Amino acid sequence: MNVFQHLDELKDSDGVGNDAIGLANVFKNLGYRTHFITRLPRKGIPLESHFHLVDSFDFPTHSKDIHILHYGGSGYPYTLFQNLPGTKILRFHNITPAKFYQHTTTEDIYNAMEKFESLSFLELASLSIFCDSVWCDSQFNYDTLSMYHFRNPYILPICKHYQLVRNLNETTESNYSITFVGRYSPQKKWEDIIEFFSVWVKEFPEAHCYCIGSVIGAFDGYYSRLTNIVRNLKLEGKVHFLTGKSDLEVLSILKQSSAFVSMSEHEGFCLPILEAFGVGIPVFAYAAGAIPGTMREGGIQFRKKDYQSLLHLIKESLSSENRKNEIIQTQYKALDYYNHFPFVETISGILNSGIK
């Protein structure tokens, strides 16, 4: 038996890539031969799976095969996924609304994103007709698809095991630096993090703000806007845009930070929050999109971007060692849920239910 995962590109560092690699391991445990069919060649670490390109796919397939399409918007040529024999599963990872690109990028980019959003939802309507099941990675994404009436819908979190660091008694003296991790795209609201930090650094002059991410070529205008904000606020040397970091380097920076702060207003899951949970620093996140569900009861959520109130909240939380440790313990508890999620048993049960 074969399972083929279809996606644009298999990366080691993003949520989709982590999920696809995790699912491959689950299916291996279930006795399947695992394959990836991608538009772009693989560049990451070697994996014990077969790799194919969409344009040259010629592997023999069978009606007992399983095909999983990882979907985060239009772009992947899913005709092959549609036409190959076997069970069809949509793995839905979210679509970013175009509204976040209005007034943050050029008019051309905003118009392109409007078309991208419209086409993506048209594709979802088509996929709902022939897919045998849909697996959403959050309740938020599940609700997004509710109008399309997919058959056999399920919620399964990103399939990943998270590192835990429990050396709370070995923490060094705090420098009150803050960090966020994500692509430099408008829905992440990096400008809000920078503006908050301009208030934070007045209280804690030794603090730094680490913005760990990747620049997307089509959104260069947004990244330039962020660097201009830093310049206008005279925060050069304090706000650091860090790109091209490996997973280990990201975790190292997180461990050296005092808090993880998210201002993002649209997330389908938000893997970096759970990675921050695992390294043992308090997480403070704006409660939007999938973030409340992903955090479960871990960390601290806030519902208003009142920077003075947020400063007071984070300062009070970090200043008390007992309070800080209480927050971290809630995060470990939330992370235990994900690290002990019964993926093998759950997916076996779904497949045995006869989803086709």
C-alpha cells in the first residue's frame, strides 16, 4: 500500500513540511510505503520516502492507494491528485485573507492577493466534490470549510513532536528581550510588535527584539515598510530581523529571550507558539484566528492591543519567578497534549471507518 502526499515544496522548517514529514512517519507505522509528490525539488535533510515531481510523475498507482493534498491556497497543480486512483484526502492548512495586504503592500500585490483568495475558495469548492475526507489542523480551519460540506471532516493537529526544556531552576538573569517567529507577511502584524517594543524598551533599555522570519519576494514592500518603521522609531541595533536560521538556531534564540510575543491576527495553527512553549519561555499572544485553540490553556492571551496594559501584564509576569513558572507549566501541560496525541490510532481508526 502507498500513501502519496501532494504539496508545492517539502520544507523542514514550516508547519506544512513538519506535518507532512510527521504524517509520513505515522503511515510507515501503519505499514504504508510513503511518497511525496511536489512541484519543486526537495532541498532538506534526507528522508526514508520516495520523491516525485508533479510534471514527471510515472509511478504505478492503485485504487488502494491514499493521496493527501496539503492545501494552503491556490498554486499546486492538483489535477494529478484528482485523477490518480485511490482515496483522496484534503489536508487543509488555511488561506490568508487578502484584506491583510491592503494598505501594507502595493496595489498590484493587493489585487493579486484578492484574485489568489477568490481562486483558492473556488478550488476548495471543486475539491469538496471529489475528496473523500478533509483533515483540518485546527478548529478554526475546520470552521473555515464548514460552508463547503466536505465529506468525513476531521480535526488533527500538526503532526509533530516538540522538544521540552524543563530546567526552570537554571534560568539566567532576564534581559527582557522579546521574540517572534514567522514569515514577514502582513497578517503576522510585525509592525505591531515593533511599535510595542518601542514602548517596552523605554522600560527595559537593555532589551532587544528578535524578529525571526523569512522574506517573501512578492512582499518585499512589506518588509521594507518594517525596516522603515524601525528607522523612524530609532530602534536600529535594537530590533533585529533574522533570516535563514536553522531550527536549532531558532530554538537557541528563543531560549535566550525572556518572552515570545505574537501580534498575529490570522493563523491557521501557529507552530512557533508551541516551539516557544517547549523551550520554557512565557508566551503572550493576541487571541485571533487559530491561536486560542492552538494554545489551549497554555501561556497568556490578550484581546486588545493596548501597549501600556500589555507592558504591565508581561512585566508583572516576568518579574515574579513564581508567576513566570506557573505560566511555563501551563504551556508544558498544553504541549503534553500534542506530544501524546494518538496519531497512529486516530488515523488508523479514520481509515478503518471506510471514508471512501
